[in-house]
Amino acid sequence: MVRALQVTRNDQGAEARFVDVDESELGDGEVLLDVAYSSLNFKDGLALRGDRGVARISPLIPGIDVVGTVVESGDARWKPGDEVVLTGGGLGETRNGGYSTRARVEGDDLVRVPEKLGMRRVAAIGTAGFTAAQAVLALEHNDIPDGDVVVTGATGGLGSIAVMLLAASGRRVVAATGHPDDRGYLERLGASDLLDRAELQQAGKPLQASRWAGAVDVVGGTTLASLLAQTRYGGSVAACGLVESPELATTVMPFILRGVNLLGINSVEAPLVTRTRVWERLERDLDVGLLDSLTTEIGLDDVPGWASRILAGDTRGRIAVRVQD
């Protein structure tokens, strides 16, 4: 039997509890894994409270990241003992995810754990760090001009790693945050300056003073509209979240008059070539000492309590979930 944290929707909402399930209930896939680690993301918090926009089946084992060792494989590319990682791919949304001692996954979605990082660090990076690296690569691919790059939600898991990667690439990074007491933390990650997030939450003109060569935004809503209005000619905004709102009240003016690019980042369905390129970048450029300093490790039993904290904005950095003691 497999021990798992499972969410079931009911008339009163949803119930999350630990259960024993048979391997046959894990779902489809050619590769069976012993799960070593998962992670805790905002999306996992939503799934654990039964949010239908995330938890699209019921019952569901949440956990949008899986890091573990191959037990058996019907895919010739993978053999028992291989250490692999899968972020996204429908895990913890449309199929059972990582909050389980075993998981069954598709071989096409797997990437070998980078040797320099190891399984715990890969779990600490997780979907949030993967998405951050994907956003940074997208900005670079669009040849953003010289100048400041702003990161919203900078103390969160995605924002923290985006700050690290942008600073490592030589960019001057401005961290937008509602936590000014975290200046020291953000400066250690590489931020050159802080911006009160409230400045971006005020609706303004569709074109404003040019401030940003680029941006990584996890917020959406008015914040994203403000970033577009303030982006310099030829700049780009990588949008990868909607914590504030999925609505976007703007005009075509930033796109036509300044040639601004709005880049949508979807890590869930990233093809294998993108997954490989992203993990190569993370292995090459991520400061593992800094990563360790911003990582909190918790056990699987701790996930429900920490899920409430992440939804309340009471966490920072990355949270790795140790699935097996």
C-alpha cells in the first residue's frame, strides 16, 4: 500500500486526509517512482482546500512536483535506480501528484536529476523555480534592453529564484514586495533595490514613465497593467501568475507605441526540450548555497498546516517536502 495525502470534495467543501491507497489507484503512466521529495507551492495550497480551478478531479493526491527514484519502467529511457524529476505535467491537478510515497508518471515528462543539484535541491527549486528560470530565459530570448528588471512577489518561491537568476546574469534587479523588513534577505539574493508593491497596485494611465527593461510578474491584475505601462521601448514582461487577479485592464498602447512584449509563461505543459534547457540553466547558474539558505524542509505530515500558511502569504523562499523519512 502507498501512503498519501488525499483531497476529496464533498457537499461541505473539501477534506484533506492521509490514506493508504493501492498502487493501481495512482493513475496511468509507464514509470513507477519511489517519491523522495515534493514541494509546497501556492497552487498546492489551493488544491488542498479543494479549489476546482486546480484540483480538477476528486479524489486527488496533490503535489505538483515529484522527485524520486525509478522502481520499474516500461519506457526504455528509464531504468530502476534512476533519479528523476517531474514538475507540472498535470500532477496535483488532473492526475495524482507528489504527496504520496509512490507515484506513477509518464516517461516523456521526466528529466534526470542534475548531478550538481541532487534530489533535495531539485525539490526545493520545484515548479516555482522552474517557472522562474523559464521566465528569465523568455526575457533573454526577446533581447530586452539594458536597464532595471523588476520582479513582483519577490520574497515568494518563484520571485526569490527569479531575483537570483537575473542577478547572476548581470541584471540590476528591483524586488517588488510588501515585506520591507525582508530587505536583507532580498539583497542577499541579488536585489539592488526594493519597490513597495503598492506602487504597482494603483490604476494609472495606459502609458507611464518608462522604468523597466523587463519584468517577471506573479501577480496579474492591476500590477501587470502597471508594469506594461511602465516598460521601456522594446522591453518585455513575463507573466506567470494571477495572485491579484486574472483580469487585465490595459490598452494596446504599450504594445504598439513602445513595442512591449507580454510573454505568457506556462510551465505545466512545457515540452521536454524546454524542460531540459531550463534544468541545464538552473544547474549552471543557481547558487546552491543561496538556494539552501532560502529553503525550508518539512515532512509530509506538516503539509496541511504549511499549506494554510502559504495561502496566507506567511512563507518566503522555497519549501521542500520530505515524503519518506
